[in-house]
Amino acid sequence: MSVATVASVSSQLDALSTFRGHKPIIRIEDPSDEAARKKLAEHVTGMLKEGLDIFLVSGEEVTGRVKGYDPEKHQWVLYEKSGRPRKSAETRVPAEGTKAAAVARTAGG
């Protein structure tokens, strides 16, 4: 099973797999750094295209499912609570101070 974590306020994108362990991919120390936000957006877009699910987390609780990341506004774009992808139904949450976990779909748990 593979897991990646994305965190803001010192935003960080990590990958965790049972084979390789914890590996940092990107870290954003300054939310006003446009190049770092663009790089984070590229990583998030790539992860979503590869079929990973990304969830906002607070402690042990999942607070939303990520549909995308807006680097210009430094915001997470979330699906509505139902989780169904509807173009008109999206919620935006400031990325600063949040954590997100990306989980690869694996067979057999």
C-alpha cells in the first residue's frame, strides 16, 4: 500500500510506501512562493491522474476529498460530501494550515 501526505504551513508532499518508507517529495516553507505552489499543483494533478485519492485530514478524522488544488489562490478544491464528481458542486478550502493524505488504490488491502 502506498500513501502520500500533503501539508500546508510549511506545506509538504510526502510519499509513504511499505517498500521504500517515508520520502519527502516537496516542501513549501512560504505560501507566497508561486513556483512552489505551481510545483505542488503539478504533483497533485499527477497523483489524481494516476488514480490516487487525496483526502484532507485533521488528526485522525477525514474532513474532505480533494478534487484539485488551485495554485493561484492556494486553495484545495473539494468534492461535495457525497464524493460524487459534479462540476457545479465544489467547495474550496484555504490550503494554509491543512494536511492532506493521498492513498493509492491497491488490491487486497
